[in-house]
Amino acid sequence: MSQNLTKQLLDWYAQNGREMPWRVKGGAHPDAYAVWISEIMLQQTTVATVVDYFIRWMKKFPNIKALATADLQDVLLAWQGLGYYTRARKIHECAKVLMEKYNGKIPNRREELLKLPGIGPYTASSICCFAFNQPETVVDGNVMRVIARLHGITKEITAPDIYPLAQKLTPQNQGADYASAIMDLGATVCTPTNPKCNQCPWIKNCTAYKKRIQEKIPVIKKLAKKEKFGQLYLIQNNQGKYLIQQRSGKGLLAGLWEFPWEETEKLSSQKYPHVVHVFTHFKLTLELIRFSAEKAHDFPNGVWVHPKDFDKYPFPTLMKKVIRKL
Ligand code: SF4
């Protein structure tokens, strides 16, 4: 049964699979570096958004050596807008390790990949699969939905619940095509709403279709997001410049630029304009409060920058929302 399903899916993929700049049909991608970069970017956002970022990135840093020798500031600028900047810093760090210890090449063994900065189990599996055509099982949101519907699973699920079912369908010698195929099926046919079941190669075996409960599946376990608050200081001098500073330390946004701000317990009672940003694990609401240049004394590391020069500084998405409100 699973072999039939796998073959049906691969045949469907050969006809209907999507074209992407980091993908080849019929086996592994010849450039593991391209696979690695696209995989990290795809963890941030949609395929449609990643295409432009990926093309720009590969022009700017065409290989591991170019990336390893680039300035971190340039790497962060190329990442600007994708969010979660720790990933960009880790990519840069990883490129340096690859140059120093791996002769500028990405290893093809999972255990070696897991030793590298910023490469966790999901990325290691993806690289083994897409760059080296190994029979690795990759489970993302699309795969979870397709497999849960195929088996008609109506209870709450997590990726580890789906893994063994997805693994059974993974072929030994066409790992890359199979993983691309199931992701494409989820993205284009077995969509969250209005799945196009009559175009699906698995329609005859699909429990959700038989029971007409496709849209009730999957039920994914969700973690509640915590709420956080803060006050952000828009300090402006009489030349129209704003005070910004670079974040230090190792946190999520380290190395990026921001307007000075601090966390507060709750919002003040005054009606300040505000911006809201949702991070992976929490939601942050910042009140925007204007000050004259004297307030700059509180921030000795700040620099004065005119809004027309903001594009020379990598800002996180949260701060770009602030800039749109200036
Ligand atoms: S038959 Fe419909 S619900 Fe079932 S896997 Fe295919 S597209 Fe998804």
C-alpha cells in the first residue's frame, strides 16, 4: 500500500511539482549551500516571499566563502525583513566554521550537520534530503496536514505524531523528490481550506475525503502566546534626526538597530500611538513616546540618524513598523 501511495505521489509531482530557484526535479540539488540558505529562509516565511530574498542573497553571497568573509552588518541587511535575526547571525557563523573545518563544503552526514551553528534536526534532515537525496523524512505544516487527512486523524497532533506515518511513505532512493512532492501536494492541492481533492493522487485512499471531514483536519496543538508591553522613545533633535542604538548581547535582536525602549509591566493610562508585534512565543505592544534631544543623555551609545538614511541600518521588523509611524 505505502509503495503505491509513494509512486502515485511521485508521478503526480513529475507533472505538477512547483519550480523553485533552489530546487531541481529528479534528484538532489547540486549546490548544498543553496539548499541550506533556502531552508533557513523558508522557516521564516512563505515560498513566494523567499524567492526574492533567495535570489538577492545568492547574488550577494554566491558561495560559502563569500558569506564567511562578508561583514555581519551586510549579512543582517540582506536578511532584513525576514525576522528572527539570530538565524542570520548563525548562518554567518556557520559559514566561517565550514571554511575553517570543512574545507568550505557542507557535510552530507546528519551527525556532522548537527554539530554546526544554527543547524537543528529539521534543517539537517532537509539538507540530507534535498542536497544529498537521502531517504530523510521531513515534516512541516504541509506534510502534517496531508498525512493527518490521509489517515483521518481527528485528535490533536504534533510533528512527532506524524513522523512515523510520513516515514513509511519515504522511498529509499528518491528522498528529495518525495519530500518536495508531499510539500507541494499540501501547498497546492491539500490546502487548509477548499482542498482540491479531485486533483489529488491519493483521493482513493484518503480517509478524510471518504468521511468528508477534510477541513476539520488537522487539529494542531497550539501554545498560548504571552503578552508583553514596553515604552519606546522617539528622541528627535532640531535637525530632524532620531536617536537610534545598536543592540548588544546575544539575544534575538542582537546586532540590529532600534529606537531606545524598555519593557514595562503594562500599558500606561495615556493614549500614545503604539505598534504591536507577534514574536514566536510572545506578543509585544510598544507605546511610542516623543522626546526632545535632551533625553539623549540617558542613552550614551545612541547615534543621530536622519530618516532618509535609515536604510543603511538593519532594523528588525518591529522597528520598521515604528518607522512607518514616524
Ligand atoms: S483527497 Fe483531499 S483531503 Fe485527502 S489528501 Fe487528497 S487533497 Fe487532501
